Amino acid sequence: MLSYRHAFHAGNHADVLKHLVLLQVLKHATQKDKPFWYIDTHAGAGSYTLDKGYATQNAEFAGGIGQLWDIQGSPHAIADYVDLIRSFNPDHALRHYPGSPVLAFSAMRADDRLRLFELHPNDYKLLNQSFKALGLGPNNRRVMTEAQDGFAGIKALLPPPPRRAVVLIDPPYEEKKDYQRVVDMLKDSLTRFATGTYIIWYPLLQRPEPQQMVEKLKKLLLKNWLHVSLTVQTPSIDGFGMHGSGLFIVNPPYTLPQLLSETMPILLEKLGMDEGADYVLESQIS
């Protein structure tokens, strides 16, 4: 369908949860000397401007990163995340927000590699421009982009040469079948590369598919997994709109459950909008 543009939602509550967790997963991956790959199946535009264009229409960032912008004395996971976003806004005015690929690039080392898929032609062009602005041309070794659907493209990358990877699976879910596509892709990916860390993002909506997807993921007989979700408001009466988001992580860092147990209450306090706000944190790590 190719109608989804993440620029409308950049920096919102879902980005906060997704990027805070992604940053901690990448931070854990860099603790080992051996390089790794970051693979993004639906990379988006790379970076976003918040004070003009799409992001200003609903100003969703005001209820996300905007609520944490001046936070002090927070758990280190929140501090790490906010400090990184601030580095893209050196005058301390919140005008720019990095998408997942640029955020990942900023957290990775020179010998780590990024492999990015984006099917939307305009966002693919902007994605390449984002890395060009960072001094990386189209033929550099660190970042490779492909104008392709990541659901199919990921197969050619697994297993990655260093046998280490963090994979972000973040489709727009424009079509209901995307939920089953995620499950099918993960099953196939695990047969190719069982030891990778896979981060699946999904929206909380008043429809059954998101929860059904999570239940299907739990039934894959995974040895190690973590599930976290944040509800920021009571679902609307008319049944429309996203009232939160979640992440299902396969092979998460063993430190992540404790870290999120300290972090999620703060995110709930800062991002929750009414009495319906809540969070879920569950895991199975052997």
C-alpha cells in the first residue's frame, strides 16, 4: 500500500519505548569485541525534522520525547536515550529526531555494519540522504541500503558473516496480514540464524491481531524471550487510534528484564495520559 509515513509519528511514545530498548540492546552487543550487524527490515527515512513538515500536523513527539526532554536523575537507560537524542539537537531545542537506523549507527562501532531495507521510494531516498549528511556515500561498507521489502530481503542476509546481529522488525502493519508475516519471517529467520537478537515492534490497537501475534510468538518454543508493552491512554470510544505499543524480543540481553523493571514505571509516569495507562513486562530467560 505504501501510504504509511513514519514522519507523522516521529518521537512519539512508541518511538520512545522502541528506541530506548533498542539502544540498550545495541549497548549490550558492543560489550563484546567481535563486530555485529544491525539489520532493519523497515528502516523509514532515517531522520526526521520535528518543527516543520509532517511531524507538526499532530505533534505526537510532544507526548513522547517531549515529556522526557528536561528529565533529570532518571535511570541510566532513560538517560542514555535522552542524551543521544539531545546530541542531535545541540542548541537544546527539540527540532530533530533520529529514526532507528541513524540511532543505531550512532550507537555502533566503526567495524559494525548496518543493513537497511525500505520499500517506500520517497523514504528510501531520504534514508540515503540521512547517511550522506553523516558523511557516508552510497558505496560505503558500513551502511548498505536496499529499496526492497524487508520481509523478503532479510533471507539473503542470514546468517550474517560475523554470526552476530541485532534485527529490528518494525513494519507499518498497514495490512492485517503483516502480523502473520512477522511470525512467519521470524520462524524462517530462526532456522537460518537461531542466535540473533530479534526485536519485533507492534502497535496496541482495538483489534485482535496484535495480541494474537504475541501469543503466536510465545508458542514458537523459544528459549529466551522478553515482552514489554506500554499503554499510554484508555482506548478511544470510537475504537480508532493507537493507545500504546509493545516489543517482543527473541534472545534479549540477560540484563534487560531488570533494567526495564527499573525503567518502565518512569516511562508510565511521564508518558501516561490517563488512568488507563499501564505497562506489561514479562520474560523467559534461561
